[in-house]
Amino acid sequence: MGPIQNNQEKEEKQTAQPAQNAIIHFPVITKKKVHKGMHSIRGWVIKLRPVLFAAFVSTIFASLAFTVIDPELAGQPVLTEKAEQPAEQNTPGSTSAAVVPEQSLWVVQAGVFKEAASAETSLKEIEANMPVIQTPYEEFTALWVGAASDEKSAQEIASLYQQDAELYVKQVVRPGGELELSDNDSKWLHSAVAFTEILLNGSIDQQAGENLVASPPDSEVLTPFYTSIKELAALKETKKTELDRAVLHVVEELWELPQKNM
């Protein structure tokens, strides 16, 4: 009886212990399904990441390149459209070169002298009977009794006074020149030259003369020219000799104008 009880006790102990090879069940982890479209976008972003990075780096280098200034050009002014506009406008007090055109005319000459004193003596002898001016011509001093734009008109002037002096008609040419004048004075000079050309054609534009007198130039170089036009415009009813003398003075001032800038 003793061995049988021992065997029963062993079997009871063995049944009381858990089996060593038992299977343990863990919970199954399931993955969340990701939408196919979102997965595709993320894939494209991953693929394009190197390209986007390269574009970003290129942009940075380009911006740096435009901000770098050449040291040699740093001191030079930047030319812009707004900066150029003031240069085109004439500021008060500024001057520019005004062209005095070449002048060609026919004159009635009463003599040419090497000495200005001799010319002055002859002028006083004839000025009571005819209009006459004394003006430099080449290396001499000439006495002119009349001036016109063509030979025929000059011959007609000579016929009026040839009984009182020995006169002859010739063509003279004076080269052009330049004067430093303001914009307003340049416009005045242009109008005064046109006015004088009309005088040489045997006419007087009274309105043009009055306009020139009403807007005197600022330049002292033009003052004698302005004064001669003013004196001519002031003549109303007067003798022909006085009128012709006034016209001659206007012609004289224009003729001598380029020399006043020397």
C-alpha cells in the first residue's frame, strides 16, 4: 500500500503544475490603411526633394550675385531715367552754345581803310547826306551806305546816294560762330536773325520788331543788337535816310556779333 500512495501523490503534484509548453496568445496589431492618393503625394515629395533643394540653393546664390557690387564701379553714379531728365532741362542761369549763322549779303560800300581813324574821317564827311556805318571787314575798316540780300536791291540803294560819294556794290560773307547764351536768349537771337533777314529783303516786320523789344535778352553780348532793333521799332514817320540808317545799324550789330565772343 505504501508504493501505491506515493505514486498517487506524484500524479497529483504533476497535475497541479502548469504545462511548460503552453501557447500564449498576444493581441493582433493591425495597420491603418492609408489612402492611396496621400501615399502617392508623399512619394512625389520624397522624389522631388533633391530638385527642390537644388532650386532653393540656386535662388540664394542668384540673389547674392545681384547684390555684390564691383569695387571699381562703386563710386560711379547710377544712371536712371529720372536722373537723366534734369540734364535735358535748362536750369535757371545755365547756358549753352547758340549758333550765329553765316551771313552773306550785298553791300553798298563807300570805302575800305587800313586805319580806323581814316575811316572815321571819311564817315563824318558823308554821314550828313546818306546813311553810313563803320564796320570791320577782314583786316580793314569798311564804310557801308546800304545792305541788301541781293545785288539788284543793293544797286538800287547805291543809285540813291551815288551823286554825293563814290560808291560800289560788292558781296561780302561773314562766317558763323557760337555764343554762350541761355535758352531764352537763344530763342530771342533766332527771332532777331529772322527779323534782320526781312530787313535785308527791303521790308520791315513791325509786329516782329515789337515782340523782340517786349522781351529783351539777359545777355550783355546781345544788348547792342537789342538796342538797334528798339531804335528802329521806335521810328514811325521819319525820313527815309533816318530809316535806312536805323536798318544799317541792325545789320551792323548782327554782322559783328560773332566777334563779340572772342
